[in-house]
Amino acid sequence: MYRPMTIACSFSLLIVFTHAVPQEFRDQTIDRKTPEWALKKINKPALRTGLEYLDKGLFENLPTVAYEAKEWFQEYIPQWCLDQSSNKDNGFDPAKDIKVYDIRYTDCAMPWVVCIHNDSPMDINGFAGLFSRIPVSSRSFVRHVLTVPGDSEAGANTDGDIVFENLSSDDVATIIHEVGHSLDKFAYDEQLSFSSDWVDKTSKDKSVPNTYAGSSAIEDVAESSIVATYNMLVPGGFPKIESRWVEVRNQYETVQTWQREKANTVMRPGGSCRKRFKNSDTVERPSTKRLLRGRWAPWRRSPKPGTSLPEGMEVIQPGHFESGRCVRKH
């Protein structure tokens, strides 16, 4: 159980998330070479406990994109969503509790396949509208999303797949944080949080943006992505709302520079949908097989949803990246 704080996050790069409910996540070592310093707590004071004071400006300056949401036939579910929701410790029934949707936005030829728990605070339209505020060139670095109920607003990113717990209708900052992890890992020619450029430039800063940013370089990049997005999009930028902005300037400006020079300004509205992950396999839900006179009747199946990449779409190659679970609000 996580401590009740405005921001109370546990972090380990060596985590494989095997449950849908974040409190149940278990640690498991994976084979990955990680710079030791990238996992260490940053010994600097935080400007604020959390970044909630940026939420309003972000929400008002990230426009929505039109979309169409289509529910899958009940027989089918992405393998990733099934894996996340089928562990008995969660108390979820993937055959009954999870609905699967294609969300097709007007700015991309390929839909996003998302899984919504029936008891999540937002229905599919609430989530689709909120997710549309993430510019498409950044949104493209997310494969699947699973939303689940919970006691806290939290998120966790595993290799471009994101679990959101208790996500509210205006919490675009939590989505930016988790997308920031995907960009850190997949958008550049090297991982920003592991780079000498990040170490050299941010070492000049006196503080970190908030408490959680101080937990590691990896989480600092994700939290600085929120600040960078605010600084780029909100009139007056970060200095207008934060008098001590100069103390973290190199962190958010380095994120902005890498986005602009290495990833074609991926957190600005507009952009293009040029690359995507391949979707996980579409599988049949275990308890939805149709029976005919007591026998399995395969000819009674509904059509299997198509999830292939459109012709010409560049494939984002998967890796092994797991963020910590960040609790933003209780």
C-alpha cells in the first residue's frame, strides 16, 4: 500500500507490472544494463510538493481532437489487457469487467486500442477526449491503455503500455508524465534520462520541479516533461506561474530542446502520426466461448478486430522500460 501523500511514488526500473491494480504490482528483476546514477535519488530540494498548480493551464491550452470510439465484440481482448486484468489477486474478471475499444482520432490513420474497467471514473468518451489532448506525435508512443478504479490517481508505464488508476476527467498532467516516459525511452536516438547531456545540463540547476522528480533521473525527465509542456503552450510560460523557475530551468529546457531537435516538437499540438507500436495479439477471452448443444462452435465467432499497422506506418521497436507508479492525488 502506498503512503497517502499529494505525490507518493515508489520507483524501481526493475519492475514488471503483472497486475491491473497498481497496489498489487510485484517486483521482478529483468536483464537490463542501467546507469547506476539513473536510479538514485537526486539530492536537491523540490520547488513544490506536486505540480497540480499547472493542471488548469495545461488543460486549457491542449485542444481536443475529434474521434470515433467503437467497442470490440465481447469475445476478444488484447493479450496485454488480458494479462493485466486476469490475475486473481486483482479481483477482476476480464470477461465481464473490461470493455475494449478502438479509438480512431482524425489525426491518425491507426486507432488506439484501449481497455476500460466498468468501474473506472471515466467512460470511454471521457478518456478518449482527455487522451486526445496529447499531441499525436507524442500520443503515437503509447501502445495500449488500461484504466482501472482505485483509491488514488496514479499511472504506470511499461514499455509504452500504460495503466491509469482512478484517472479524473481533467488530469492531463498524469497522462503527460506517463507519455513522457515513452518519449524518454523511444522518441530519441538515446534515452534522455541516461544521457551525458542530461547530467551535464541539469547539474547546474539548484532544485527539482517537485518531490517526485527528485526520486530519480528517469522520473525527473517525466515530471520535467509536464513543466516543459506548460512552458511551451501556456502564455507567459512557466516563469509566469513559478517565481523560482530559474532553479529548474535546465531540466525543462533540455526536455524542450530534445523534443525540438531530436523528435520534431513532439509535445506541441499538431504534428503527424508517422510511427506506432505494433498492437499486442488479439485473443479470445477465456469465458466467452459460444456453445451450441454443449459443443464449442467456432463458426459462431464474431469477426476478429483488425489491429495491423497501416501501410507505410513506421514501427516503433519495443524495449524493456518500466516506470515507477506515481500517485498524484488521493
